[in-house]
Amino acid sequence: MIWKTKPSMTYINTLNKDSMAGFLGIEITEFGDDYVKAKMPVNERTKQPMGLLHGGASVVLSETIGSIASFLMIDADKQSVVGIEVNANHIRGAKSGYVYSITKPIKTGRTIHIWQTDIYDELERMICTSRLTVMVVDNDIK
């Protein structure tokens, strides 16, 4: 896969700074030829009242990293990407430290991208698996 947009991780993480991703502490850590990796802290911003990682935080991580992957595939001067569906299966809890995610493409067409994101704890146990569908839209029709 060839990324059309090749920003630095610093640039992407700066874009995320004043967004939900920034608030939750999501950080993009690596781009590969066909994947994007990120990490997110398990802390007071990402836990539910019982002390476990909130499922919604996992979904935000999944949608963030998949949307970034789609952004890397488009000509950002002409197109934008919007998430249109996300589903997640929460497999186990996490109480502290970080969770790590990797997203890979299932399908990357002209107008629809589908991403598989898996989230793991620090012991490499799967926490969540999810699928995100992203629509690619022309900037003049947003």
C-alpha cells in the first residue's frame, strides 16, 4: 500500500492534540507500509468508574487510528475522510499502564475504507478488536 500523504508522526500527533484523541492521550507511534500503530494510557481519563479501561475509550482509539490511516491514503487538498460505522468486541479489561493498537486495511476503495484494529495490553493480551468503515468525500461536497 502506498500512503499518498506522508506527514511526520509529530505532525499527526500535533493535529490530535486539541481533539478527543489528545484529551485521551492517544499517540501515534509508527506507520508501516500497511499499518498504523498507536498507544493510549489507561488512566483517570480512559477508565470507567469500576477502574477498568472504558469500552468507549477503546472505540475512540480504534476510530482515531483508522481515520488517520484513511487520511494517509487520500489527497488531503481534495478529499476528507469521515467515520460512518464502528463496531467493537471488548475481550478483556485493562486497569493501568498503556494499551497498544495496530490497524490494518480490510478494503481500501475509492470511496470506502474498512480498517481492522486490534488493541493489546502491555502483556500483549488482546483487549479489543474492532472494525471501522470510513467514507472518502470530496472537499467540495462536505
